[in-house]
Amino acid sequence: MRRVLVVEQDTSAAAEMVSYLRRQGFTADSVSTGKSALRVHGDADLVMFSLELPDIDGLELCRSLRHGGDTALIAVTEVDAGLERVLVLYAGADDCVVKSWGFREVSARIEAVLRRVQPRQMLPAAISLRDLHLDPRRQEVRLGGRLIGVTSKEFELLYTLAATPETVVTRKELMARVWGSNWGHTSRTIDTHVSSLRAKLGSGGWIITVRGVGYRMGYAWQVPETTAG
């Protein structure tokens, strides 16, 4: 089970994040100071640390954590300031998020960072939705036993939708999960990949657009199998 260490002096905010991460299947704990983080971070797969700490400057903590190993690092900042993002990324962080962002986007960014820094440890399970089968180990998509040629981003997009087939995934979440990005203009990038997937999967209605929100898997995977009578 993946372990996340939350470093946050606001104990209420830390408790909320830890509670959410645990509900998402992570092992999560928190500390309130940079010194505590340096002492206990060794067992964590990812450290999510605030840049506003009572004892150590956030950038200095980031440099120390990075110098100490390859643990994934995500900085948390109070404001969406471009210069601060650049500085913390140069200091060794894998990503920088804004505290006001919702839990779901932060969770998506955690997943994206872990996929990048621990690819072999983070291989997810295969997914089968009726006659659509996704194999993440081989990056293969099969429909009715036929191999469908897809790009790596197309596979990640389809896998993200198929992992929760009854749930709408927002464009913002897709950009965070698949591209590890918070780009403002997402329509063309996502729509192009969805259009390509639809063409490759055929007329089964596998991907549905939820206007103004995002995408979800279509009802094709819920159609019952027919049996010979």
C-alpha cells in the first residue's frame, strides 16, 4: 500500500487531507514541522509538504528531502504564484499544488507523480468491461479479442475512464491524471484523443461526452452478453 506523509502546520487541514487519502486507499500520516518530516519521511512513497512551515523554509526542506533520496515530492502553496512554482521545482519537487484546489485534483496529481517516479511499483490491475480488455502491463487494448493499436496517452485516458466506468471524469481531472498538467485550455488536447479512441473502438458507444463536465464510459460495457438458445 502506498504511503503518503503530509507535512502541514495547520492540523485541521492536515487531518482532512489524511482522512481523504486513507479513503482513497493510501496509508497516510501527518507531521506539523519540517524537522519531523526529515526524521520520519524514509518510509513514505510520497511527501506532500507545505511551503509555509514554522521551523524550516519550504524550499530548504525540499532540497533536504531531495538530497536524501528519490522519494516523490509535492509542494503545497497558499497562492498560485508562478515564481514560487518554478523555485520549488528547481529545488527538486515533482509537482506543486495550490492549497485551495479540491481533494480530487490533488489526489489525481499524487497518482500522476507516483506513476512517473515509481512506474514498476505502481502497475495497476487489468480491467475488463464486457468484451473490452485493458492490460496496463503491456499497454494493450483488446476489443472482442482484437488488438486495438493505441498511443500511450490514449491508453491512459481510456484506462482512467474505465477504472470508474459509472463516474464522470472531469476535463481537469483527465489533464491531471493523464498529462500531469493543469493547463487552462484543455478542450483540443482531450477531444483529439477521445475522437481518436472512438474511431479505433468503433460504433459501440464506448465513450460518452458529458457536456460542460467531462467524459465517462458509455453503456456498451453494460449490455448483457447474449447466449445461444
